[in-house]
Amino acid sequence: MNIKAQIPNLFTMLNLFCGCAALVMVADYKFDFAFYFVCLGIFFDFFDGFFARKFNVAGPLGVQLDSLADMVTSGVVPGYVMFKMMSDSNCFGIQSYFPYLGFVITLGACYRLAKFNIDERQSVSFIGLPTPANALLITSLPLVADYFHSEVAMDFSYIKWFLIALTLLSAYIMNAEIPLFSLKFKNFSFTKYKLQILFLLVAVFMLFTLRILAVPLLIIIYVLLSIVNNIVNKKASI
């Protein structure tokens, strides 16, 4: 057995384990630990691709394992978090089935992951919001709400329509035909990756100053920066 070939798969399995642990945390209303496990899973997800390229052992098995692990960590977990936010707040009534709309996020993530595997355009950049970024956005919401409403934690009754709109927007933007810049560096050229470096510097500053509040803001900034970058590049090519 080629040990090097199994190292990326090991990291993929660690990603999957973190996704499973995050689901348990959500079920126990430990949204902070769920968020941390999702972050750890995304960390492992980054390094499985890194080692696959470094050891030149990328293959179809690794691609499939990566998507299946991401489906749990970045697909099922955020959908379950949204379901919990909708159902446990009683904003739709006890007998309402509306909270199940939260799993539209899971369906959108599943479709995106399947499309990503066969879309050759996404080898350098992304088309639509990557599922890990979307997972960070959704799983950070309970923590942001708790930050602002610590004395009435998880009271989402006044923003039920916001949650529905965000669920639908989340599923849409993961599959939208919007080019988004990748944060994967093939070398350390500042000229080539100045946008990515600028974003990472802003991200570090915001995370240190705003902490959990920075997470949803950074996802929004990431999308807006990509759109502006697309417009600038389009004008430059004319």
C-alpha cells in the first residue's frame, strides 16, 4: 500500500468525522462547538487537496471521498443548523413544517458539489459560493445572534422571513453563475495574488477585532470583491 496516497484520504476522513461531531453538537444545542467542528473540518478539507497535489496522488477516489465528506460538513450541518434556528424559535408555530425549508441549503450544497466535480471551469477559480464558505456563514448565525441577544438567546421569531430568504439565497448563490476568486496559492507572487492577499489581511484583522461577527461579514465581502473584480477584469479586456 502506498502510504503517501492515503494521507490525503486520512485528512478527508477527519473532515467527515468533524462533520458528524458537528451534527451531534447541533442536536445538543451546542452551536458554538458545532461551528468549531465545521471550522476544523474545513481545515482538514484544505489539507487533503494540498497533500494530494504535493504528493501527486490525486485521483478519482479522492475526489469522490472529498465530496462525500463535504456533503456532511458543509451540506447537512448548515441545513440542520437552519432547521434548528427555525423550529426551536417557535417563529412558525409548533405544528409548522416551515423549518424543514432549512434543508434546502443541504439540497443546494449537494447540487453544487455534484456540479463542481464535472465542471472543468472551476480548476482555478470558483463558480458560485463554495460550500465551506456557505457552511461558515450559516453555522455562525446562532453565535452572532447570541452575541447580540445574550439575555434572550436564540429568539429568532422576529426574523423568520429573513431566515427563509437567507435559506433560499444560500442555495441559489452556491449554484449561481458568479465567478469567485480562489484562495488557493500555487506560488507566492504578490502581483498574481494581490486580491487574495488583500482579502486574507483584511480577514485576519477583522477576526481579531470583531471575532465571530467577522465571519458573515467576510463571506459577504468575499462575494462583493469577486463581483467587483469580475467587472474590472471585464472592462480591462474590452
